[in-house]
Amino acid sequence: MPKRIPALFLFALGLAALAFVWVAPPAPLNVHAAQDNQPVYNAKGQLQLPANYREWIYLSTGMDMNYTPSASQVAGQSSFDNVFVNPEAWRSFQSTGTWPDKTMLVLEGRRASSVGSINRSGHYQSAIRTGLEVHIKDTKRFPAEQYPGGWAFFSFDDGNDGSLFLPRADCYTCHQQHAAADTTFVQFYPTLLPIATSKHTLSAAYLAEEAARH
Amino acid sequence: MPKRIPALFLFALGLAALAFVWVAPPAPLNVHAAQDNQPVYNAKGQLQLPANYREWIYLSTGMDMNYTPSASQVAGQSSFDNVFVNPEAWRSFQSTGTWPDKTMLVLEGRRASSVGSINRSGHYQSAIRTGLEVHIKDTKRFPAEQYPGGWAFFSFDDGNDGSLFLPRADCYTCHQQHAAADTTFVQFYPTLLPIATSKHTLSAAYLAEEAARH
């Protein structure tokens, strides 16, 4: 009987080892792991550009959008704006209608081309990136007294280290006064507006503005 | 000594159980698991709409694109076209410059809005979806003798069961004759064209057409 101890023990240990190998987690299918989508700042407080933002969730695209009636486009130079969000934040929005901390929205500008290949009219996106900005919710770093809702804007015009827009920049007041949900322009994201509507997370300012319009 | 058998055995079994719990695979972060992005056909051969295509990888957007100089837009009714691809196929394209079997490209049309909220000019995407098509590479189901490269087109105008475009439809010849890589219009996808160029997977027809243009 004592001779059976190691056999049983080894059998059970083997089972444990097998369990480890068998259920090893699969490699993430689509995008980088969760921790890859955490914001990274350098010593100067600059936000590092999320390298994989084109693998994030697409929200929408605008063309030549402008907020003043007299806005002048450079003649013949149309451009597109694409918006992406990190997948963790997107998942959270589906169930809550608002954004969790560490949400990053990336606004990517692209020059529009018109005549090329078989295309004869209308516009498509060219390889020329005309701008890159990130809107990030980081409530500890950006206190709500200065940064509405704990959100800050960074510009990446000069490379992969984003420069912070100071709180006096127009973007902060405009997003605070007109954006539909949590200081973000959900009214321009066709798959998110119905969610914010049904979850009752539309801002009072936006609702008042829409009521006045109709 | 015999009394220690069950203790050791239980300990090792507990270890095995712990191993199972400890390394349980995390829920997929971004999109559904790989098998969710496999095409599903019904008994009539209709392709099921991939329900989560808005979580796939975004390729690009066009506005009012047309392939004939005289193409008529409905007055004041501009529209956008967004293109998405399943993440597995996108990953494969990054390393090969071409598409694997079971690739699905989704073309989503959306009506353009102009004046709304703070927007005064230009266009943004509305909630109204104007069309939905899938271009799928399924070489066993769609033999290359009839379907160029093993690709077929499905229309989802009537719901979630896609109707197959027959091989005589214009889309097949146009894609075969003019698309930059593997019968897909990679020339309109700014992040993919450089990859196909460097991997030398651009089609002879496209290269000849571009050479004639310049």
C-alpha cells in the first residue's frame, strides 16, 4: 500500500500540469492586450500616441465639417476626419452610455483625393494624414475643476509625443457646451447616439439645444 | 503512513483544480472569438450578415465616389461608404500583402447629414444606413473559374440574409480588372496600399493602369 503513494501523487501532479497546458489562454485575436491601451505619459507630461489606434473601434467619419457658417476650406483641399476609440472603453459604453476612466478617442485627419484609379467624382481618403488628436479621460491627472469631466486634449502634429492643449483652449468649452454625452460628440457617432439616448446619458446642455432647435 | 495517502492526493487534486481556475482564459477583449468571424450560410446559400462587423478593422471611407464622370447624385443626398474587414484577415494581410481564405470585407453605406448640432458645413454620417454588401473570399464555395480569385459579392438590402450577386454582375469584372490587390480596391485603403506595394502583391492589371496614367 505505501508503494502507491508516489504513483497517485504523481498522477495528480501530472493532472495539474496538464491543466496548465490545456487551458493556456489563447493569443488575443484582434488588438493588443488591455494593458497596451492604457495611456502612457513621458516625463514632460506628453501623452504617447497609441501606436495601434487603427485597430481600435471605429466610430465615424466626417468630411469638411465646420462649426461656423463662413468657415473657409482651402480651395480644392477637402479632408476627412476619422474617429477611433479603445475597445475597452467602447465595450463599457455599450452597457453604460458613458465613458470609463482612461478612455481615449483618436481624431485622425486625412486629405481627400478625388480623381484616381477608377474614381471620377466624389472623394476617397489618401495616405496623407493631415492631423492627429487624442481626447483622453484621466480624472486623476486632469482634475474636473480645470478639465471638464476629467478630459484633456493632446495634439500629435509634431510626432508621437502629444502636446497638451491648455484648459483655456476653445476645444474644452465647446465640448463642454455642445457635446452630447460626457463632453464627447456622440451626436456625430451614429452607433453610439441611440445607446446614450436609451441609457439617458445625454447632457442637459445638448438636450436643451436640441429642444430649442425643433 | 497509509493515512497520508488521501491527504496528499487531495492536495494534488486541489492543485489541479487551482490550476484550472487560475489560468482560465480571459474574455476576448475586442471582438468575438475567431470562430465567430467564420462565414455562415443558410440552406439557400445566403450569407448571414456578420453581426459584429462594426467591431472589425476599419479600412477607409469614401464620400459620393463614382466610377463614371457623369454619375448623378440625388440632389442634396450625399452618402458615405465605410469599409471594414474581419480582424483575422487584416492580421494576415499585414504580413502577406494579400487576403486569406474566408476574408470578409463589409461595405456600409450611410446617408450624409450636413447641418445639425454645431455643424454648419461639410458632412457627417447619419443613423440611416443606405446599403450593406459583403465581399467574401471562399475558394471552395466559389470556384475561381466562375468567381475571380474565389471571391463573391452578397447584398444585404433585404435584411440579414445576403443575396449572392451572380457572376455576370458588373462588380466581378470591375474588381478583376481594376482592383489593386487580390480583386480588392486596396488603392482606396490608405493603410493597406503601402503594404501591398512593399510585398509586391499589386495586380499586373493595376500596375499597368497606373503606369499608363503617369
